[in-house]
Amino acid sequence: MKNIAIRASSKPFIDRQKFPYGFKKSGDFSISEAELLSAYGRTLLALEKGELSPESEEEQHFVAFISGRVEAASPVERAWAKYVKLARGKKHFYTLHSSASNQSDYDDDYSDDEFDVA
């Protein structure tokens, strides 16, 4: 891994709400992505929120990336983009049945009157 010019935080970054078993055990991140998020996540979150000012060129690029002015250029930025998508994005759930709200559309088409047996 190349030398990263982003400040590493003293404590590892953990998101217990979205990834209760950690980034490595979530199955969503590679080992290197999980290590990058753990090592630099607190700094990246503080840069994103504006709590920290960027000190290096790489941190300035990250702030530009977060604001949408440039594309992700480093593994750290790609890992953060993946984290944001998974942690803050909308979850999609799929079911085998139609929802109860859709069932009312079908109830009018079928009634018990059609099947009267006399």
C-alpha cells in the first residue's frame, strides 16, 4: 500500500450501528478497505463534517471529492465512498409476496359472488 498523506486517528473508526461486527466481518468490504476505514475513518468523518481543516494535498482532494467536485482517486476515497453508500444509502428489501397495499388492487377484481355454488 502506498504512503497515505491523511492523518491516522489514534482510535480506530467503528460504526456499531450499521456494522455491529466490524468492517472486516460485515462481508461488504475487502480486508484492505476495512483496514483503511478503521485507520482513517475518524479523520475522514471529521473532514467531511468540517470539524477538521485539510492539512495535506490528499486531505484537500478528499474534501473536494466529498463535495462532488472531483472523482475518487485513492483507495481511501473509494473505501469511504463505499462506506457512505452502504451506511447511508437506502436498503432494498425483496419479498416473495406483494405488499398489503398492493393487495387492494386485486380485491376488486375477484369476489366471492363469482364462485357461488348452488
